[in-house]
Amino acid sequence: QVQLVESGGGLVQAGGSLRLSCAASGGTFSTYSMGWFRQAPGKEREFVAALTWNGGNTSYKNSVRGRFTISRDNAKNTVYLQMNSLKPEDTAVYYCAGNRDRWGTRGLAYAYNYDFWGQGTQVTVSS
């Protein structure tokens, strides 16, 4: 059974940076496409960023493009989300997710396409 464990969340001032990590175990991480989603209080879970199994293709929510960078290290079974120029509206619980479809052909931005989920890590950006 695949387990995903997020870390790196916390409290940061607007304009600051955080790097989230998601460590995978129990599966073949290098064959999965991976994504980050977030959920703010009272809102639905939304797509943030994703990449294919080899990191060759990436996708971002428009509002984070240019500020956030998703990457992966298949040797370490870990996916990262570097978040720069953080804004209060980025405040949410951030979840990583894994997709057995290594190319994400059904769509990397859709939560229902993902097979595994972590428990989430809180990111709070103060103004």
C-alpha cells in the first residue's frame, strides 16, 4: 500500500518562501505522476501543480505559475513544491497525491484521477 507523507508546512509572512516535501513509500514512486492540491477553510480542494513520472511535463494553477515550482527526486521517492512570494490567499492545507497513470493522460489537474493521497500539511501566510 502506497503511503504519502507531507512535510515542510508552517507559518510564514507574505512574500516569504516554503518548500513542501512529500515522501512516498510502499509503491513504485518512479512510475507515478504526482500532484499537489490545497484546501482552504470553507472551500473545495483545488489543484496547485503536477508533474509526470519523469518530471518532463509540469502543470500549474494559473495563480501560482511563476511563484511555485514542482519537482521530484525519484531516487529519494520524494516530490517537492517550492513556494515563493507567498500570499495570504495561499493559506490552506496542502496535499500531495499520486497517480498510477505516469503520463497523466486523463488530466493531472483533476483530483478524482489520483489514486493515493497524503494527510496534508498546513501552510499559513500572514499579511
